[in-house]
Amino acid sequence: MSDRPTIEEYRAKITNKQFQAYKCVGCGAVITPPSGTCYSCGNNEMDWTDVSGKGTLVSFTVIHIAPDEFVDEAPYYIAIIELEEGSRVTCRLEGFDPLKPEEVELGVPVSLTYITEGEKTYLAFKPT
């Protein structure tokens, strides 16, 4: 069993473009962002695992008025992606014009990518 995950580890993996999720040793459920307890069975034995980087767009919104830290990046998409492994992750959505959200279709297949803005690297997905 690994140590309890931290948000710092999760962010470091994204910064290094090595996105991983946590996987329950007991039932195999994949969890993102990582948690010390499995959402499916309550087990607390978890390990980092690679994910396919493929998923489906479940939901999205366009951020026009961003928090101070992200104001220079607006407008941008925030999305919820259901990974092939069954877990959902919140991320940036690339490949669509944020001024034309009507062109985005839910259910579209997406694949993992990353966005680097200055010194920040974000988890992102784009249509395949």
C-alpha cells in the first residue's frame, strides 16, 4: 500500500505530463483526483496507476470571468471527462472556440493533452 495521496503529488504528475489516477487494490476502481479511500468499496489500500488518456465529454462550462490567478487566460473551458477507466476528472477542454460553446457536443470522444500557461501546466482533453 502506498502512502495517502496528496494534491501536491497529483499536481506534480500533471506538471510533469505524467497524469495518473489512484486505483483501489481491493476492487480495482480508478479514482481521480486521488483519495485515500475508495469511493466504491471503502478500502483504503490504493496505488497510483496509469490511465489510457481517453474519455468522453460529460459536461462543460466557459469561464469568462476568472479568478485573479486565471484572469489572463479567460475565456476558457472547464470540463468533466469520464475516463475509459470509469472515473471522472475535471480539467480544461481544448480544441473548441470558447466564444462558440454551441458547437460543443456532449458525448464527444476526447484524449489527454496538457496546457502550459507560463509556469503552470494544466490537465486538458481535446476531441479525438
